[in-house]
Amino acid sequence: MEWLHYMLVESKQEFLQQSQEQLAATANPIVGSRVWVEDPDVAWIDGEVLEAKGEVIKVLCTSGKTVVVKASSIYHKDTEVPPSGVDDMTKLAYLHEPGVLDNLRSRYDINEIYTYTGNILIAVNPFIKLPHLYDSHMMAQYKGAAFGELSPHPFAVADAAYRLMINEGISQSILVSGESGAGKTESTKLLMRYLAYMGGRAAAEGRTVEQKVLESNPVLEAFGNAKTVRNNNSSRFGKFVEIQFDQRGRISGAAIRTYLLERSRVCQVSDPERNYHCFYMLCAAPPEDVKKYKLGDPRMFHYLNQSNCFELEGLDESKEYRDTRRAMDIVGISSEEQDAIFKVVAAILHLGNIEFAKGKEIDSSVPRDEKSWFHLQTAADLFMCDAKALEDSLCKRVIVTRDETITKWLDPEAAALSRDALAKIVYSRLFDWLVDKINNSIGQDPESKSLIGVLDIYGFESFKTNRFVTGTPFVV
Ligand SMILES: Nc1ncnc2c1ncn2[C@@H]1O[C@H](COP(=O)(O)OP(=O)(O)OP(=O)(O)O)[C@@H](O)[C@H]1O
Ligand SMILES: [Mg+2]
């Protein structure tokens, strides 16, 4: 399998580290030459060498400041680069960090958010809508155009992958990487849209396969994405979409694999983040649904009100609910199944509102008050299980040994932990079930010889304090 790399950056490039170190070591600035100097405010600033005495270099920066730096920490500036930058980084005389960042900025300033480095595409998130870049006219332009002939674009990457697959018969993969909020998921959707365009059928033949593939995105985002500090629609799971093609290059099936959904978020959110989108959209569902699930204001629910963020600017949750249900219709989830899915989502919210107090036995627990009993009963109704069985599963632990089965009471603290563990496991099973359901509905093509895989990981984040609990999704 060959790999086409589609990388997304917001800042420093690790892969350039090596060439940068080599260049720094060979830098031999002479008086009057243009160089890049590290700056605490703007990362890198260019300037002119005023004095060069061995390792000590005096530079007059364009900001007017004069700095004295070590020769090994400065980089030559390529003075031949046009003000609007170059569309392929390999055209730069010096491929070092300041040169690369300067080129990306020059292009970004003129709304050119994509740049190549050979066959790697680098995207800088514009954070504004640029619809003209992605319309069907654009797709038609990139169809069959040689890689590098037109402006850098995700469609060009998808087109190159598609053509390599058709012409050489070799399966392809496109890797999308970058830090959280860089634009990976948006780019993945563009890649998938282009592949659906290339491998789609005529309207008369029915478009179900590619439509299902595309509509799987909003469904998975509703259940696997959440607002974080860095991104209002952050993917909290990894996703590998394998699109299968038949002999004629038409999409004949697809398989979606997901990785490591962040379970801890289901019962633990901190300001200004949010839980998974589906919880809020369900609270904003039409009144008959809200009544059916005994929901209401998201502020009522412990799993949501640990954070003060409930709404997202510019997002209408009731519309999101309708759109998610419509997308579920398209991917082949029946309306009864949709009801069952949302029942589980609502049950998790009710589960979170069960609080525990000390019971009669030593170190035992019981639901604390009327309110907790109400939420326990509602959760049991929605899960369609016996309320007593649910209560036992929260307040007791069953230990099976070789000879006997022992039932142990849990104290209120342990019962709350067991409640959270249940919420997390149920949610992650629901997510896995959704993925299986989508895969079964799209269907696999066992005859398919070639495929294109698109990997959308969830972006790395760096916190002041990095802990397993916030960063890793595999803590139950
Ligand atoms: N090409 C684009 N045009 C306009 N806006 C964009 C584009 N790419 C990304 N964005 C904006 O940036 C936001 C974050 O992008 P996205 O969700 O794709 O990031 P991500 O890299 O997948 O992050 P995470 O790792 O947290 O999932 C989007 O919701 C959108 O507002
Ligand atoms: Mg994402």
C-alpha cells in the first residue's frame, strides 16, 4: 500500500528539524546578509547582519531592534522568494523552520491556505468559510489534472490517489495529521467528497453507497465530537475510512474503523468544554421527544452542568438534532433504531443524576432522595431494564470466585464510581454499535481489489498539566 501524505500544520514542523539543524550548523553569515532570528513575540524575525565575530553575531531586525545572537541560532533568509510565497516548499532555497513559516504566512495573507512540500499538502486553517474553493466547479477542474499543475488543494491529493489506484492498481492511503483544531476532519470530508464525486454513480443508478459514506460523517460527529478548549467540533476518536472501488473505479463499499473514543468525557467535563454534541441536541429536540425521554434543560444534568458551556455560538441544537436524524435515515438507521439510540443517550443523562447516600448496612449505599429514585426509575425505563437490577448493579459488586459468588455492598463513593463506569461503557458500546450499523448498511465489497483509505486521527493537545484522565480516552 502506498502512502500519500496530507499534512496539516498550524505551527512548527518537526519533520523539518533535521534539515534545519544542518543548515544552522553550516550558516556562515557575513556582514550585510539577511537572516532569521528567533523572537519571543513573533517566533521569527528577519534582519541584517551588522557584525560577525566568530560565534557572536549582531543583527539589526526589521522591527528596529538590534540583537546579539549565536551564529548557530540564526538562519539564512531566502531573498529570492516572491512576496506572495511559493506554492511548493521544495522551491525554497532554504528549507528551515523560519523559511517554511514565512512562506506559509505570505500565502495565508493572500487567502492561499494550501501549500505543497513535494507530495505533502500543508493546510493552514482559515477559520472562515471559503466556499468558492470547494464547489463542484473546482472538483471538475481538478479531475484528471496532473499533480502540481493547479494550485495546491485537497482535491488534487484525492485525485492523485484515485488515479494511482486506477492506473497502477495499487491501493492508496491518505494520512491527515496535525494538532487539534488544525482542520483535519474538515479536510477529510473534502477528500471523501472528491472521492465520492470521482467514484460516484449516475443519479439514475442510485447513489446510496457514496451518500451513505458521506452522511456517516455527521452521525459520527454527533456522537464522537465535542467542544474543547481548542476546537468547537473536536473529534474525540480516531477514524480510518476505507473506500472500496470496483473494476470500473466506482465506489462499491466502505468500511469505517474507529479508535479510542474518549470515554471519560461522558461523565467528566470541565469548563469551557462540553460533553458529546448528541446530549445537547437531544435536550433541544421537539417537545414530544423531550417529553418521551423526560429531558429538558441541559443545566439539569450532572454530566453536562460540570461545565458552564451549554450552547455553541451560531449552532442551533434543534436543527442539529433534525439533521442528525436525517443523516441517520440516509445511512440506513431505521426510525425505531434512532429512538432506541436516543433512549440510551437520555438514560445516560438520567443515570448521571443518581446520587447516593449511606444505606442501613455498613458501607452500603442507596439512591439519596426522591429525585435520585426518579432518575433511577427513568434510566431503567429507558434502558428497558428492571429498576431493582439497575440499583443493584450500582450499589453492589458481585465477585465470582471458583467456589462461590459473593455480593458486596458499595459505599456511596464507590457506587458513584460504578454509576460513571456504567455510563462510560454504555456510551462507548453505543458508539461501537453505531459504527457497526453504518458499516453493515453501507456494505462491504468482497470483490474489491483496490481501495483508498483516509485516516483522520484526533489531534494532539498539550495542556499545562498533561494527565491520563483528560488526555487519554482509554480510562474507564
Ligand atoms: N478548510 C476550512 N475552511 C473553513 N474552516 C475550516 C477549514 N478547516 C477547518 N475549519 C474550521 O476549523 C474548525 C476545526 O477544524 P477540524 O474540526 O477539522 O479540526 P481537527 O484538526 O479535526 O481537530 P481535532 O483534532 O480536535 O478533531 C472547523 O470546525 C471549522 O470551523
Ligand atoms: Mg477532527
